Amino acid sequence: MAYKDIRTLMAQLEERGLLHHIKQEIDWDGELPAIMRHLYKQGPDGPAVLFEKVKDSSIPFLSGIMYGDEKYSMLFDTEPNIRAIADHYHENFHNYIKPVIVDKAPCQENIIQGDDVDLWMFPSPKFSPEDGGRYIGTQNVTITADPDTGIQNCAIYRQMVINKNRIGVNCEQHSGIHLAKNREKGLPTPFAAVMSPPPAVMVAAAGKPPFGVDELELAGGLAGEPIPVVKCITNDLLVPADAEAILEGYILPNSDDWDLEGPFGEFHGHHNDMVPKKRPTAVITCITHRNDPIMLGTPPGVGPNELTYSGKIEYAAANLAILQAAGIPGVKAVNVTEMSGGCQVCVVQLTGKPFYRGIPQACMYALFSHNNFPKFVVVVDDDIDLYDDGMVQWAIAHRVQPHRDIIITPFNSWGCALDPSIPFAHRGHPYSTTSRMGIDATKYFKDDVVFSSLVRDTPEMEAHVKEIWKDLGF
Ligand SMILES: Cc1cc2nc3c(=O)[nH]c(=O)nc-3n(C[C@H](O)[C@H](O)[C@H](O)COP(=O)(O)O)c2cc1C
């Protein structure tokens, strides 16, 4: 395991034949994302893609670096299977390593300030025909700092180009708290968008450590060494030194000054608003970038895709940490299903017969009470492979009586502001509420119900069939 930046990762992908170069000019307006979506349809084992020439820009565009076991495993040099990848993320979820400040940084090899700032230099795609604009940030890491403690927050929030020096930022979760604190005092919020960050920073920023944890420290834990950071040129935020580019600036305090942003075709496959809305707007005071920078981004959509794959790893680690912190005995493992956008359906596996009644329900309430995801929790026994969605469905079908084993909470818990199923009147930051559902698909403590062992052949009969297999003409 070693710290790496995007260039190191690209070289490794290249070595393994997992980086496909497209040399012909590709249009940012729909064509680039359509190529990626077509590639995703062919399964998770395809290459990442470097679009060397995107229309209207001299900057290449990289996409697909985290989709599937093999490519994701290269971020941290783990074994290329989902269990090893999930274990690595989870084992390091509390392993915080502080970043190290450097004076000279590749991301500041070039400095563009004032009137020279022109965000149109980047090949930002329009990801779907109904999108309200070109999105410069689908994997950019937003950095803000808590005005009370100085602790920074890193998160991935979508970012739309408004004009040459303004972007709309869907800044709602932890950085939204920083923004709210500053706005109360009428103050701007110092802002940095980290473009093509080191992979550890990107997956830490998409992850869900508690408010008050600087994800750069989680990134250090995941990478196994401190993340080098440098102070921005026009504000005091610390940003990853080896990123490809940094957009520095501040978010305007007064919502009257904000611009319209969206709609945006989201990770769940819908446009969560059909009309543009005023959203936090960042004025960009400075662009710094490496020589020959590379832009990183990824098309959202129904999935499976890069977002749903990486989401399930990051949210599974966070959810397991919540259950462990709650001290619920007998929790073995957690998965988040990829087709739930990598966030909305969480499967919890127990180690065996619970020590007492109510443990599946304790898991559900612990998860319902922490984050805005998951909306659904399914608890299964250790005879169900929690990475096998088919077996999870099987457990639901055959071990559940809806009237007895399903909990539906009132419509009052923190919901995902982007969830397209939430009525409009209750959707959007900071109002989003949701109901949640827990399904106890375990076998135990179900009144007088006794499940027999699973239908299977005896080991002797299995051995016998193997022995005669060829004689049977297979
Ligand atoms: C590509 C991508 C785009 C995302 N866009 C948003 C977004 O626009 N708004 C949002 O609140 N979360 C978004 N998320 C999810 C957040 O990054 C994630 O919930 C993260 O934990 C938020 O960090 P925070 O808890 O520090 O706020 C996105 C995630 C990814 C991977």
C-alpha cells in the first residue's frame, strides 16, 4: 500500500492494460458521458478511459478509474476482490493520519488569478441532455473549514460552471454546516475545489466519517501515509499538493447573490429537480494547476457504474463502523447494494443466532439514526452471502412475514436531499425527511417458526455426483 496520485495510478493502469486512450476529438456535450455509459454496460472489468482531446479544450479528461474490483483494488493495492477492498476501507475507517504541510506543490506549478481566471478552459461535460449546464465537478473534492474550530471538511458535491469565474456547488451536508455558520454572520465561506485529487482523498471525501473529522486524515489512513498538503494562494485552506488543479475562492453568504444551478441527472438515475434552483455559488479567485493537467470526472446515472461501485464500499465501511460503535453484539459484516445507488439499501449480516431478541431491529435503528442513508436495512444470517443480491432476495422471500418482520419508521428522519421519491414539499436541503424500512430476514426469534436446514445434498452424494459427472456426458 502506498500513497499515489492520479498520475501514478494511471501509469499502473497502463501497465496492466487497463487504460484505454481515445485520441480522436470527443464532444463534451453528451458524447463523452455516452461513451462511458456504453462501456459500463459491458461490465466492471473494462478499462478506465483517457479522452486525450475533448472539444474546445486542451486538457485531457480521465474517467472510470474506480469501477470494478480490479481497478478499485489498485487505489490501495489490495487483493482484487470485494471482501478485501471492503475490509481495507473498514479497517482504516478510524485510522486517522494527519496530513503533512509542504511549501512547494505540483498543483501550484501554474497560477492564474483575477481576470485571467477562466473555468471554460476545462473540458467539463454536459452529462445528460436535460442537465442545466456543464459540470466541472463530479469527482472534485470540496474543501471548507469550520469557522469555530478550523477543522476542514472534504466532500464530493456536484459543481456546475456558471460563467468564467463562478460555479454552483450543491454544498449541503457537512460543508453545508460550515456555510450555515458563516452565513449567520454574513461572512463568505473560503472554498477550494480539488480537481483530480489523489485517489485516497477522493474516496475519503465520498465516505461518511462523523462531522468534525477531516477526511484528509482518513485519506492518510487509507493510503498508509500522510497526504501532502499546501496552503492555497488566495485563502488559508490546505489542499492536496499532488492534485491536478485547485479552484480557490469563496462561497457567497447571501442567497440573493447565488446563481441558478441544475437540473442534474443524479446518481439515482433521475433529475432530482426538473428546474434550475438557486444554490450556493462560489466565486473563483484563483486557479492553480500542474503542468499539463488532467481533469477527472464520471457520468452519474442508473448504474452499475463507477459511482455506485465506489459508493457501496464507502457507505458499507461507514455503516459497519456505526453498528460497532453502537456496541450491538453479533454483527459480522455489512454490504450496501450497488443498484441502490451504492447507498440506499444496506444488508447487515449477523454471526449466527442472536444472543437475544431484537438485535436485527437494533441494527436498523442504529443505522436509521445516523446518516441520511440507508433508506432500507435488511438483516440476514450468516448462511446468506451478503454480496449475493439474489440470496438476499431469497432470504426476504422465504424468511419474512411482512406484518411481523418489517419496520417502517415515521416520515421524520433525515433524508437524502436528492432522493427523487421524497415529495417536493419535503425535499431539498435543509428540509429533507424520509421514512425508512427495516426487514428482518433472519431465522430466529420468530415466535413458533422453525426453519429447517437448507435443502442440500449430503457431502457423500455431492462427491458421488462429481465422480460420475463425466460418465453422464457433461
Ligand atoms: C460523484 C459524487 C457526487 C456527489 N454529489 C453530491 C452532491 O451534489 N451533494 C451531496 O450532498 N452529496 C454528494 N455526494 C455524496 C457525498 O460526497 C457524500 O455523502 C459525502 O459523505 C459527503 O461528505 P460530508 O459528509 O463531509 O458532507 C456525491 C458523491 C459522489 C461520489
